[in-house]
Amino acid sequence: AVGLLASGLASTSVGAYAGSEIMRGLLRVQIPMIVRRVVTIIPALAVLAIGVDPTQALILSQVVLSFGIPFALVPLVALTAQKRTLGSHRNRWWTTAVGVASSAFLIALNAVLLWLTFAG
């Protein structure tokens, strides 16, 4: 339990820090920390307030987050294989092949997860 709590806190910290850096550096938008915290905690409190089982809510939230996997993996493999993008640092053909195979496997596993979650 302590390990899971520590893992969750570390993940939250890294995600919050990455998000604030992206907002500040790329979008040039500065949002006060208290506003970010309130905006991110309201959905969780609302789900708990309406009486949803916390374990089911956690599982469903992770399933919803898994929808983003293909949108991260496919561009990553595609962009790192392009000479135009990375020049001499691009992936070799075999690294790209392993990336495509790994991405296809993970996306297939994700599809199975979605099927099992929503179909029964």
C-alpha cells in the first residue's frame, strides 16, 4: 500500500511538473498553482461525491487514459524514423521495425483491454 501510494504521488508530481513546463514554455501561459490544483481535484471529488465505487472509478480512469497510447506511440515511431526530422540521429531500420512491432502489440493489448472492460 505504501509503495502504491508513493508511486501515485511520484507520478502525479512528474505529470504536474511536465504539464506546467509545457504550459509555460510552449504555450507561454502561466496558471497559478492553486488554480491548477483545484481544477484537477474537482472531477475526482465529483466522482466520489456521486457515490461511484473508488476502485471502479480508478479502473475506468486508467482505461480512458489508455485511449491515448496509440496517439503517442505511432507519431513517436514515425517521427524518429524520419531523416528530415532527426537527421543522422534517426532510428536505424531495425529499431523502427522493433518500434512498429512493439507499438502494434501494445495497441492490440489495449484493444483487448477495452473489449474486456466494455463488453464484459
